Amino acid sequence: MTEPQIILGIDPGCTVTGYSILKKINQKISILDYGYLPLPAKKHLSIRIGIFYEFFIKKLDSFPEVTHIALETPFLHKNAQSFLKLGYLRGVLYLIANQRELGLFEFSPREVKLAVTGYGNASKEQVAKTLQLYFPNLTEQKKDDVTDAIAVSLCGAWSENAQG
Amino acid sequence: MTEPQIILGIDPGCTVTGYSILKKINQKISILDYGYLPLPAKKHLSIRIGIFYEFFIKKLDSFPEVTHIALETPFLHKNAQSFLKLGYLRGVLYLIANQRELGLFEFSPREVKLAVTGYGNASKEQVAKTLQLYFPNLTEQKKDDVTDAIAVSLCGAWSENAQG
């Protein structure tokens, strides 16, 4: 019997953040929680960041057995300011990982798609459909952010080596 | 007699972070503290971010009268990863501003240079020399990060309108 791993996968965003908590024990993976946190778009970033931090601190208080955080590595597309804001949220998650002594998994978007669907350029729909096969009780997600968080937490559950 | 403003200026960086604390009372500005925080370059970012957070939390415990944080707005130059890491540290500072209910000042590098030296394209040496005129007791700074932090805190002290 191996130690259970409980992975909190997060797809951070300044308006919507998806999250998912998966438990892996003896290679069996089950989903404990998933959903999303909306942030008030009109509030100053420092307020949104405060809400974001408190949300995940409370989530970890509710699931104190979480062992790892799993994130996608970010890429700069066109908008440098969006990229920077994503950095703000990721910085807060690094802080939480440090404060709660959690391991960190990071995967590129391609690694996540490849691991989940077997195809590195899979569409969001293909990822969502494949997740439905793994977790038949999953209700259909209206937010891509939730699907992305479940996918990255699943990569974490399959991974053998956490950093941090 | 106006309420004193105490401004913590920070020039964040993943290896060296400069800071400065200025007090403004009745238009008179004095410098209470300045220096820099080195971060262990070889440690995982989450560890560095934890040290960074704890350092400024303790600094604010030592100077509980701080009313504002002053920062330079970041610009993307060539290195997207450095820009993202700067975002991590800024996110943590936004969190601290929210947790401690501090106002936030943000100035572009050009605004800082213009305010301090009267010239928006001033060199780092020009900024340092001008600061020496304002604060004759300032020992010469070996780190640009400290000079930059003092400059941005001075902009904060001169500013009338804080956000956040």
C-alpha cells in the first residue's frame, strides 16, 4: 500500500480560476472536488489576489490531506499584461505551496494534452471528452478552466516526480 | 498638521530586491530604512517566494505605521520568463498590500526618473546622484535595486493619490 497522493490542480485566471482535487491511492484515482472561483473583474488586482489567496487557503483547510499543487506552465502569447497578471496568481500559488509544504507539479499545455488524450495538439473538446471517460460521474463542465484544472491534476496524479 | 504617510518602496527581483521606507509629515520627507534582500538563486522559486513574503511581513511588523507600498510598473523587454518571475513577486506584494490594508502607488520607470531628476530618460547614475542631494546622509548604494527602491518610494511620498 503506497501513501495516498492528493493533488490540487489549478488553472489560474484573473476572472475565472478552475480547480480540481484528485486522490490517488494504489494507482486508483478518484475526484474529491472541482469547481471554479470567479473574481470581481472591476476590483483592484490586490483585492482579487487577496480573494484568490483566501479561497485556496480555505480550500486547503477543508482538504488538509492535499500533498501537491499541479499547474500548467504559462506561455506568453500576445498580451504581455495578461501574462503578467497570470504571474501574480502563480506567485501566490507558489507562496501557498511554500507555506503549506506542498510539492509542485508543472506541465506544459502540450504535456497535459498528450498525457490525457494521447495527442499533444488535442482540442479543448477532445480533452473534455476524454476526462468524461475517466470520471463518468463528472457533470459536463461549462467552464474550460475547470476542465483544464482537472486535466492538469490528472497529470499530477500520473506523475512520479514532484518538484519543490 | 496632516496625517503622516509612510511609504515602503520596493524594487522586486528574484535574486536581489531593494527596499526603502520613507516618512512624509507636513511635506517633510525623511528616510527610515533602506537595504536589500538577496534571494538564494539556486533554490526553487516557491522557496524564494516564501522568503520574500516573510521578509516583507516582518519588515511591516517592524514598521507597523507603513501606509503605502510604491512599485514601478513592469515592462516586458526580451525575456518573458524574467517578466513572469517579476510577476510572481509583484503578486505577493499585492497580496501583502491587501492583507495589511495598504494603499498602492505605481509609477512607470519614466515617471520615476522624471519626478526625481526632472528628466524622463535619466541614467541610473543621475538618479543616484539626485537622491544623494535629497538625502545627504544616504551612504552610497552598491546595489541599483536600493537606489531604485528609494526613488520609487520618493515618488510615492510626493504623490497625492494612492490607488487600492
